[in-house]
Amino acid sequence: MSKTAFIFPGQGSQYVGMGSNLADTFAVARRTFEEADDALDFKLSELCFSGNEADLKLTANTQPAILATSIAILKVIQQETGLKADYLAGHSLGEYSALVCSGALTFADAVRTVRARGTFMQEAVPVGTGTMAAILGVEADILQEICLEAAQGEVVSPANFNSPGQIVIAGTVAAVGRAIEIAKARGFRKAMLLPVSAPFHCALMKPAAERLSAVLDSISVCEMSAPVIANATASANALKERVKPLLVEQVCSPVLWEQSVLEMSALGVTKCIEIGPGKVLSGLAKRIKKDMTALNVEDAASLKLLIEE
């Protein structure tokens, strides 16, 4: 029997205006944003709907903003369609949205936690000392060699396995720069720095992981209604005891997104619905598994397409 997965986007998908269309139309979406405002004690909804793009790009703002938008959209989908997912997954920050959807985390706890997570990740490395780069068209094992050669005592390693031939690396500015030069010398011309504020998902994030662990210790995890494919392992987890360790591990580990989509396919998933701003993950899913049906819901128009499908 074919199965459905809900997938949730991570950082980079944000844009000013996200969620406003559905919040204007559906009370359940509006209430979700109000709950986020209350949980954080500031107007996150205003930042999402009509804020300043530079403010929205600050990691400590971006993470709760995307989470709140994703859950507002999820609530509308649940109300209007009654759809349920057999499996859940999210890219980096999106794993928190998936865990809220599963019932493992309360929405208020998740919003506060990702606000702290964003702050910790930003503060883990002084601005300007770490960066990330996309290397296109390279195999994972070759990229591993390039990173080892480029490190020279510094940190540089794969951070996101997004799709075949699209891998992101993270580390110190100098080491990432050397990796780009080595990649280009080996014929991988499409190697470019990314406009990010910190080197996520590498060993430089260890201080953030330690601080996040302390925050997670203070919140409760409930039983899960559906398994979540964890970024750090690309395997389905349905045990509430594993949730916190996997979220801590995720901070310094590469996001195994390509492997996660392949795992969902192996578990019988034939359809992915991306819930949240943008359509990056639905695009990646189709690239990873050509026969996967993938669509996104981020506003009234895309919701209508889902309902009519």
C-alpha cells in the first residue's frame, strides 16, 4: 500500500509575507501565529507577515519563524483535508516541525527551543570565521577526500547531503576556501560560497549542541503518532526516548536528506507533501526519486491544488 510523508523545510526557505495569506483566511492559522507570539513574548507573526528581510534572516528569528509558518499551514491542511502522514521528516530545523506534527513536542516548547537553538548556533562561532559552500556534481566519497585534503588542521566537512550531486560543506572560512579551490582543480567548477551567517552541521557547532542539550533537558517529550526520519541517521524513529539525543546529535552532524528520502521510499512512501514556506524539499524529493509524487503547500493557491488532487 502506498504511503504518504509530510516533509518540513529548514533555514533558507523563509521570505517576508510567508503565512500571511492563510492567516488572513483561516482562524486556525491565525491562532497558531498568536500562540507563537505568546510563547516568545514578541510579535513573531509581524516579522513573518510584514517584517524586515534582514531581521527575518537572523538565525534566532528565522528558525521560529519557519517553524510557526509550517505548523500554521499544517493545522490548515489537517482542518481542511483530514490528511494524515505515515512518516514525517524535516530538513535540519524542519525536524522540529516534524516532531510537533508527530505530537512528540508541544508547539510552544518547539518554538522556544528553536529560538534558543538559532541563538546558540549563531554564537557558537564568531561572525566571519566560519562559512558554508555548495559543491555540485561531486560524489560523496570524492568530496570526503577533498575535505580531508583541505582541512590542514582546521574544520571542513560535508554538512548537507541534499540530492545526488548537490552537497554542502561547512567549516572555517580558510578550510572551506581551500576545499573550493581543490574541487575546482579537480574539475568541479560549480563550487560556491553560500550566504549564511554560520557554519551549520559541522564540528564547530559543538558549543551549540551542548547548550541545546541543556534546554532540551527541561522539556517533555510525548508519545509519537507517526515515526520521524531523523536527519542524523536517515532512519525512522518512533521512540520518544530517542528524540532529544537525535536533536543534539543533529547540530554537529551532516543532514542526510538524500538518504532520508531514499529511506522513506524504501518504507513505501510514494507521495511527499512539503508543508511550509517554499518548495525546495519537494523539488529535491523528485530529483532523488524520479517516481516520487511531491507537492508543496504554503498558501491558499497551493492548498487548493492539494484538495483538488
